[in-house]
Amino acid sequence: MKCSAYEATGYTPGVYDFARAELEFPGWLTKLLTHPVTGLENYQKMMQTLTTEGGAIKVFVNVAYE
């Protein structure tokens, strides 16, 4: 599998690091990801949470959901 320059410097290394850390320290990722927002259509909620929620460690958007 050939890797593009973007993949080598983009998200791929971060995803690998998260996966490896989760294997070494089970449960830490759920503590880091504190404020989920479902769907890109809710970007305003995501921005509001980022700017007003004092306890937000990591706000994230679920883009693949059912």
C-alpha cells in the first residue's frame, strides 16, 4: 500500500498513536474525548461548546453515525 505525503504527515500518525496508547492505557481515550457532537450539520453546537464549556478537554464531531 502506497502512502501519500499527506497521510504520512496528516492524521494517520495521530490515529496510530491514539490506538497504541489505548492498548497500553485502556480507557484513557474516553476520558480525553469529553464532549461529542453528532454530525457536521451541528457545527454551531461544536463551536459553542468549544468557546463556552469550561470543562471541555476535547470536543469532537462524530461524522460516521447511524
